[in-house]
Amino acid sequence: MKTNRQVSTWILALVLSSSSALGWSLQSTPSQDSGAKQDMKDAGHDTKNAVKSAGRGTKQGTKKAYHATKNGTKKAWNKTKSTTKGAVDGGKAGAKEPPQ
């Protein structure tokens, strides 16, 4: 009988201590809603941030492509200009010399 009473006492102590721990861990304010409405808000914020990040990446890629095209065009222009000038000068020199 005495051991039965001790077991009952231990079980009661265990239940009471765990119930108070559970009570402290529960939410005390209902304003921290983790329901569907908050999930939708979080999804909206995540989408907004993803779009901003994608827009920044697009801007960076566009700038890089623009500058590469600009530099390539300048390089091609300068090579064409010097080649054309050399061809013109060569043609002038050939026109001054009589054919043999």
C-alpha cells in the first residue's frame, strides 16, 4: 500500500511539473498570429524581395552587356578606320607609281 501511494505521489508530481512547464511555453498574446493570414503576408514579403533581387540582377547584366557592346563597337571602329586609311594610302602610292 505504501509503495502504491509513493508511485501515485511521483506521478502526480510529474504531471503537475510538466503542466506548469507547458503553460509557460504557450503563447500569452494572441497578436502573434501564425495562421493563414500571416503566412500570406510572409509570402508576399518574400515575393517582393525576390522580385527586387531579380531586378537588380537584370540591371547589372544589362549594364555589363551595354558596356561590352560599346567597347566592342569602338574597337571595331578603330580597326576599320586604320585598315581603311592603310588601304587608301596604299592606293594613292600605287597610283603614283607607274605600272611595270
